[in-house]
Amino acid sequence: MSKRVLVVGGGIIGASVAWHLIRSGCAVTIVDSGQGGGLATRHSFAWINASWGNPEWYFHFRRRSMAGWRRLQDAIPKLDVSWSGGLLWDLPPAELASYAQEHARWGYGIREVGRQEALAIEPGLKEPPELALHVPEEGMLEPLATTQALLAATISNGARLLGDTEATLLTLANGRVTGIETPTGERLEADETVVCAGVDTSRLLEIAGLPMALDAPPGLIAHSTRSDKKLLNGLVMTPDFHVRQTHEGRLIIGTDFAGGDPQGRDSEMATALLDGVKAMVRGSDDLDLDVITVGYRPTPRDGYPAIGRPKGADGIYVAVLHSGITLAPIVGELAARELATGVRDPDLAPYDPNRPELSQA
Ligand SMILES: Cc1cc2nc3c(=O)[nH]c(=O)nc-3n(C[C@H](O)[C@H](O)[C@H](O)COP(=O)(O)OP(=O)(O)OC[C@H]3O[C@@H](n4cnc5c(N)ncnc54)[C@H](O)[C@@H]3O)c2cc1C
């Protein structure tokens, strides 16, 4: 009989885990307190990258996942992922050069470009910088549409999605998690329960006596009204903002780190972001702010993913992380393999959910 696996959370991580599980022959049920599509996911900037500021082992994990997106696109052509490339100068010039050298040595397709070449890559820029970096292999996706397409493909391969179904707690018997309980008291049972509940993950784990230190830093994204002009070809990362244009013509703008903490001044921050873009991008003057979103990043305390079996109970697996847009394919693939076969990929070693850095403060 197929292993029955319950996936709690239908954001981009739960959707990817469920897709890979169903392809591994498991019987999969996804429960989501909404309709699926995620919370952090839908409020994300959605840049697929292995960019600066990370150690080499994490760079390679991210890059492995970037290749995973291309495999997922082959399997599910409806996924809204585009490999537009990134043009960036969000570091001081000396650091730009050392970042490019280091990452090129690690195998990243990255190179320095001068003003004229930057303009050829992004003709909409009014004042291109003297020095920028171009990374053609970076990409972006429409997070809600992509997650919904991944869920739909998973369902058409035989999974069940139970929307409006909140896991209020994990049920336990004889040291084993046996499933979840919903607000009506209904119990859903499974051989394995995979918690991909984003920022709600630590609450669920704690109830089951499996604490994990998880933070939820906020990030604001300003969404402009739609333009019928092609204003940008790809991702543009400046010292003041990160920006990309969606297929429907909106500009999606965050501060550095793809969406910063507005500290309660949402409208002020969003207006400043759009004004900054208007000063830099030709043809954007008539755009207004349409929507401002503030999302909360599910972030294990040391900043790295937590993927694996928490100690203290059997029948449970967790996958919670920041950079989930980039990492969803590799996390889904390796988590499903471990759940289906018991084999843990060596690349998951740094992401043990039981590492001391994640013990509760
Ligand atoms: C502003 C911002 C910018 C970002 N930019 C990037 C970026 O550029 N690149 C990148 O790679 N990453 C980025 N991220 C991070 C990325 O978006 C997240 O890591 C990723 O979306 C997490 O996905 P998830 O499925 O784990 O969580 P979520 O999307 O939050 O999904 C969790 C799901 O679980 C459901 N759920 C929660 N609790 C329960 C429960 N008790 N019972 C049932 N269902 C439940 C929720 O309804 C939700 O659907 C950004 C995030 C933010 C907020």
C-alpha cells in the first residue's frame, strides 16, 4: 500500500513537497487553512537567485535548486517562471568586483558590465551605473500563479487538497505523530505528516513538544498600476530598491533584500520606492501605487532552512525556510526522497532542524 502523507500548508514549499511525493508514489493529502497558494509566497518579491552574502555550500544548494526550476518547468509547462536575468549594483563598487570574482570562481554565470552594456541589457534605465553585474541565469516567477499551477498539477496526478482546513494541532500516539486535528475536532490520519506551514510551523511543532526557533521578519512590496509598455527586461537591483516588471505590466518594488521592514510607515515607504523607480526608469512616470503588501518571511533563527525530521517524535517531517521561491524545487525533491525512501541527501546536512542554533531561546 502507498505511504499516506499529509502535507500541512499549500504555499510554494508544501506544493513542491506534495508534487515530488505524488511522483514518488505516495498517497498525498494537502491541507491548507486558506485555499492554497501560500502567505509568504504570495507576498514575495520572487527573485530566483544564488546571489551575494551566502557561504559557498548555501550558494551551491541554491544553484542546484535553480536547475530544479528548469526541470519543473519541463514537467509542468504552465509554471509562470521566466529566466530574465538580473542586473545589479546594490553593493559598493569594490564589493561588486569581489562578489563577481568569488561567485564566478564558484561557477555562477556572472560578469561585470559597464554603462553601455548595462544600457543594452536594460534600455529603459535613465542613468545606468558605471559598473554593474549581469547574471543571465537568474530568474523570477509569479508566486501565486506558479504555486497554484504546481498544486493543480499535483492534484491532477492524484493528490487531494483540502482548503479551509486548519491544523490546530498535531496528534500524537506512542511517541509518533499520527496526523492533525482541525478546529471542528475532526482528525486526519497519515503515516507521515509534513509541516510546511510557513510562519505557523513553530506553533504547530511546539504544541507537539518539538520546539524550533523561527523568526518572521516583515517585508514590504509596492505594486504599481499596470503599464502597457515593456519598461524592464529583467530584475534590476540598485542600492535603493529592487524592481521587476510582471507579465501584466506592473512594477514590483522592494527595498534591498527584496522587501524591507516598513516599521509601520507602509505608505511612506511604498511611495518613496515608486518615486525612486520613476526617477530611474523611462516611461514609468504615469504609474501609481496600486497595492502595498507586507509579508512575513518564515526564517529559522540562523537564517538557513530547516528541513528534516525533528527529534522527539516519529512520523513527522518539517520544511521551513526563507528564500523558498528559489529553493522550493530542491527542498521538495529532497524531502520527498527522504520521506519515500528513507535516504537523506548529503546536501541536506547543514539544514538539520535539530541543530543547536534552532533550539528555543
Ligand atoms: C517580502 C518578501 C520578499 C521575498 N523575496 C524572496 C525572493 O526574492 N526570493 C526568494 O527565494 N524568497 C523570497 N522570499 C521568501 C519566500 O517567499 C518564502 O520563503 C516562501 O514563500 C515560503 O513559502 P512557504 O510555503 O514555506 O510559506 P507560505 O507561503 O507562508 O505558505 C504556508 C501555507 O501554510 C498554510 N498554513 C499555515 N498554517 C497552517 C495550519 N495550521 N494549517 C493548515 N495550513 C496552514 C498557509 O495558509 C499557507 O498557505 C520573500 C518573502 C517575503 C515576505
